[in-house]
Amino acid sequence: MLWLVTLISVINAAAALLPQLKTDGPYFVEKDTGRVVLLRGVNMATKVPDFHIYNSPEVIKPLVDQGFNVVRLAFIWEAFEPLQDQFNSIYLDEYKAMIGALADNDIYTLVDIHQDGWSRWSNGGCGEGFPAWTVPEGLKVEPVDQKNAESVIMKQGYLNATDANSEPILYSDILSSVSLGKGLEGVNGIVGFDLFNEPVSMNAEFHADIIKTLKENGHEDSIFFVEPSMEATDTIIPSAYADQIVYAPHYFPSNSVFDQLFGQLDYLINYNIKNSANEFLVSPSNQLQESIEFRMGIVKFLLKYVSKGHPNIESAIDTIFQVGKRLHTGFHEFLVSHNISSASTVKAELIGLQTGFVGFKALLKTVMPEVKINVTTDIQGKLTPEVLDARVPLFLGEFGVSRHAQFIHAKEYLLKVGDEMDARFAGYAQWTYAPQWTEELRDGWDLEDFSIMNPTTGFSFNDNFIAYRPYPKATAGIPVQLRVEMEPVVKLAYSFVAKEAGETVISFNRRGACGENGVVRVEAVGVLCQGNEAETEIRCYADASTLVSGGVASIAASC
């Protein structure tokens, strides 16, 4: 079958209610129809003030174009209850409006009760998530200014969540008091709740307490996503609620911390210090000079940290340090004399600083080559008996790579994650889609730079994302095998035990995957298929005349 029709609007003006989902063994299933749903999408998070949730047709359209059907949307407790028992209804309304806008475009929302390091008032002032009043006075610190590079980069420590709250049940009691459950009761489009982002030492009892609270506050039939704890050795899945549980680990490459540090170095050298130095040359001051030199000190600290254990690259670091010394001299002379010669020295050394950084990166990569990834082994090592025995679904809640990846081949990693999730028929949400991204503040928190798109260039895709990967959104039957190839051309091969009735939907964006004038070729056995008007999906129905023994249908689609 050839599929080539005119593209029309992909943003729905209004849509029917999204079907409610439940879990059935390793699958998400529509309660009313029994179709198996595979969830694929992205994370979205605004972690710090003003906590604005970016909701507009321009923001949602790329999600629709990709065929995504889930967004893991961060819910920031501090934004909702900044003071105990004082709630921010504006934030809740924004959150619900985003759920509604996504649902209107057939995209589910996974409510992500998000935190990193518990709170902005902990974790050296660089955490986020929970309000100041949840942090004991003896552990409380002032938040850093997330718009100030040196404050962000000099983060330190990590507050164990149970230090701030030694009785985990207190968290579920507070969760009840903030009325999260009641606030979202009856809202269409919620696939479930991710109970606690990246916990340190939570166990099954902790998760059971939160589930009980949510069930008592309007979410009796919800699905609950649980993440593995960093330190806990006990099981994390409460057996009493096993039929409503999804296992949702995160998976980042082992060297991603180095890529993040390189992103910070790149920011400091190629943006922050350069711009501040140029500002100094226009309006010199002792204060600005001290600020620049403080940032140079951070560069020195980060360079030493990244290259620790590699003495053979000390010469490259020394080159940058010598540039720093000459910059110090140039700044001082210009501050005293304002002469053109001193300004020229500063400008030349700024170029030298950038050149030295490029040389340092090249040399470091010779002693720290890209990590060889074994995604299958890595993910297998994260799985619990419940997942291995196909008793609960697997959903990869976060994965991704920095735009500044130096020590891992981003494309290879992302393709392998997709292949592994296909083989397990598992859902995922890549970290992250940041409409708030700017050159200065990156993703908007701790100078992380994982956004898959750049909103400043018309929401163009970055290199840390594999665009237009096809997948079966909904299956009228039981999945058997799914295989996708993205190179040299996009291909999908999918087989399933088909039901006699019901629609199977394959996400396959003709224009995105095959090019402006490309064609999608579909070969099907046991089902009859056609493309939708928007050319973003293939829709198939059982064909009893061609179903093979056992009712196994197959769909092969390619550019």
C-alpha cells in the first residue's frame, strides 16, 4: 500500500476524552476496549520560580508531530504550597490546563511528583521540589540564584530525602494535606502518578503510604509509577497494590556527569566569561573584574575535577591557567589605564582561552574515549522480579544525554535505548523537552542542557534526540514482536495476535520520517491498513480473510 495524502492541521481543536488506562501484566490497557497502549514521550519540567508551565499550540505541536502520547509533567510541591496550608491555586490551574491541552491532542500526562535533593532550601541551595517549610531548620540553607552561573556551578552536597523527613509516612500525610489528589480529581488525561522522583532510600512501605493517600483522595483506580531507590535494598513495589503498579527506573550513561561538567565549562568560557569581559572593556570596575576572576577560578576547579587521574593532560590545563593569569594582568592594566593596548590584550587572551579549551577537550578525549554502552545489560540490571516475570509494566521514566556530549556517542546510545524498549515493548519519556530553554540558562535549572529542542530557532531538534521514531500507539490484540530501524531508512516491523474487532494505530510521520516528498510503503497480513489524513499514523483493522493460524497479524512499514 502506498500512503501519500495532503497534510492537514495536527493540533486538534477539540477531542474526545482520552480512554482510561489500567495495567494488565506487562501492558497498559484501555479499560473500555482492551487495546494495548504503548506510551512514548518526553519529560517537561519548570523546577524553579516562577514555575510557569509552558502551554501553547507552538509548544504542543512538536509533541504531536513526533506522535508522542505521554508527557511526564513535573509537579513542584513548592509551587503549589509555598507556605504550609497556603495553596497556590494559580499553579494548580496552570497544571490542569496543561493536562487538558495535552489530552485534547491525545497525549496522556504522567503526574511527576518531582524533587532533586529535596528542596531549593537544601542540597547546597541547588535542590528543588519541596517547600522550605519541609526542611528542618538545622539543615536549611538559602537557595542559589539559578540565573547566576557561579552560584549554580558551585553546588555542593546532596540531602538525603529521609534526613529532611525521617518518617516517610509524614510525606504521604502532607501529600494529603496539600490536596494534590483532590485538586486533580476527575481531570481527564492523567495516566497516573510518579510517586517520588529519584528517591534515595524509599521502600515498598513508603510507596504504599502515598498510594493509599492518593486512592483516598479521588484516585482509587489510578496507575502508580514507582522508581528504584539509590540506597534501599528492600523491594520497592508494594504487593497490596501490585495490579496498579508500573516500574519506572531512570537510565543515564555512566559518563554523563562529565558531559554535564563540560556543558558548564562551555557556558563559562564561551558565553559567561566572554560576555562579562566584553562588558568590562566598555565599563570597567573592580567588582566586575573580581566576578570574572571568580568564574575563572571555577573553570580551574572544574578542569582539575574532570581531568583527575590523568596527569598526562596537565600541560593542556596549564595552558588555560596561563591564559587566566594573562587575563588577570590585562584586566588590571585596563582598569588602571583604559588604554587600547590593554584592551587588545584582553580580547586576544579571551580567544586564547576558547582555543585552549578546544585543545583541552581534544586531548582529554584521547585518554577518556567515548563510553562503550551495553544498554541491554545496563537495563537488565535495573529490573525487578516483578518486571522480569511480566507481572508489571516497565516504563523508562528518564533517559537522555547532554547536548554537549563528549564521552558518549549520543546517537548510538539513544538508538540502543529505543531498540531495547521496543524489544521489551516498554514505554519511555526522554529527558527533557524545555520550552523555557535559553542560551544563557539552558534548561533553566543547574545549567543542565538536555533539551531535545531549541525554542529559539523555531523548536528545531537538537542532536541529542532521535526524531520521528515509529511505534504502535494502540494494539487491538496482544503484542508479539516489535522492531524498528532508523537507518539508512526508517522501517517498522510489528506482529501481534489480532482481535476480530478494534483499531490498531501505528505512529509513523510520513513527512518527518521520509522527507517532504517521501512515501510510506505498508505491507500487512491479517489487517487492512490506511494512513490518516494528517499523514502521521497508520490505522489498521483485522482482516479475517488473511489472518494466519493463531490470529497473528503483521505490519511492515518503511520509507
